[in-house]
Amino acid sequence: MERIRKDFSTLTWVMIPVAIALNIAIGAIIYNLKVPLYLDSIGTVLVGVLAGPLAGAVTGLLSNLIWGIVPIPLVQNPNYIPYMAVAAVIGALAGLFSDVGWMKTFWRVVVAGIITGLVAAMISAPITALLYGGVTGSGTDMVVAFFSNMGAGILPASFAQGVSSDPLDKTITYLVVWFVVTTLFPKRFLGLFPRAQNLREQVAMPVVAPPAPAMRAMPESPSAASVASMDMKAGATKPAPVGKGAVKKPAVKPAPAKKPAAKKPAAKKPAAKRPAPKKLAR
């Protein structure tokens, strides 16, 4: 649960609607031009690479659902609603390939696109054959018609169309996403996504190191010169222990302080005797 909570960060929730709009916009253009590709999973793969398999699956599922119900001319296409499971698998595979480090080098990106296309073809071919008879209105109908004219049934023709078109389509999609995340996205912005570490070898992500704990300075042992200087300033007569290897001087005992001589009390002078009074003759 903690991993899921981190994957669905605020930035992921902001990116999912943007990816859905990108899927529908490019997919609608390709559909109306009748190009025998899809290119409607670029946003799904982008979310899966940067936010994990579950976020990619949610993006793919919502893309096809919204594409089928949004009331916009030349955009709304209910035929894509049954392929929601296919889109979810594409997003989940993109996240898994990113987790194992396959979005770091060109050749692995190509292999991941081919594998994703083959898996998508195996899931989508029965839907195309059973629900739509091999005809969905897209440019890939020409490929189905080609194999049908060669004698293949609807289901084998749908499988042949998927195996021939989907790997190329998903390889282009993966290469576009790989180019965007490694070239166009600023490194600091890319480092904000939950699974950005999956691209760290290819893109040097800024890593903020935690602050180092403050180190307390260890008190240095005073040298002999500093001790002597301190003793001289303090007026001490006994030097402190000196450093290792120095010659110890005998301690000099301080001379006893002379006590001031006690003052002798001054001798008291004898009191002067008063003369006796003379008697008067009668």
C-alpha cells in the first residue's frame, strides 16, 4: 500500500488527465487518417514508465472509456470501449519494463515495444473478430482484408493483422516515450516522478544528499609550549605535565610567604600624681 500511495502522488494525478488527452488526440487523428497503426498509447506508456504499472493501467483503461463516451465530433468512438482491458495491459507492461531497467538503452526499448505489441495483439484479436467481424473502421481494416483475401478466416486474419501492426505500433510508442523522458524533460522535473529512479542510469537524476550530522570537535591535547605559556600568564610556579618525550623539570615549591611582624603594644605612661592639698593653718 505504501508503494501504491507513493506512485499515485499529486504529480501523477495531474499527469493522468494530460496523458488521456494525449492518447485521444493522437489516436483520433490516426483513426480519421486511416493509417494502419494506432499510436493511441503514448500517454499510457508515459505514465506507466514514470509512475508504475498500476498508474499506467488506470490511464489506459480510462483513456478508452472516455474516448468512447466523450461527445466530441470526429473524436468519440464507442468501438474503443471493449479494448479497455488491452489498454490497461499496455500500461501495466510499460511500468514493469521500466521497473526492470528496460527503458535505459535503445535496444531494450525496442524489445519492450515488440513484446508489448505481441501481447496486445493476442488480447485484441478475439475482440476484433468476435465483436466487429474484423472491421473496426480504422486503417488496420485494410490489413485484415489483405489476409482475408489470402484465404484466412476472420479470427486468423485478425491475429495476423495484430501480429503485423501492433509490434510496430508499440515500438514507435516506446521510442517516442523514451525520447521524451531522456531528452525533452528537464532532469529536475523528471526527478519528481515516483519511478524516476528507473531511468537514473540513462538520465543523471539530481540526488539531494541528506545533511551530514554535526560533528563535535574533540578537544586537542595542549602542547608543552601552550601549557607553559598559560602557566606563565597565570603566575603559576609549578609547570603542568609536558608532552610525550619532553624532559620533566623538578617542581619548584613556592617559598612560604613572610608574615608581617606583629606590632608591640605601646608602653603605657604612668599617670601623673596629683599634689596633695595643703592644709591651712588656723
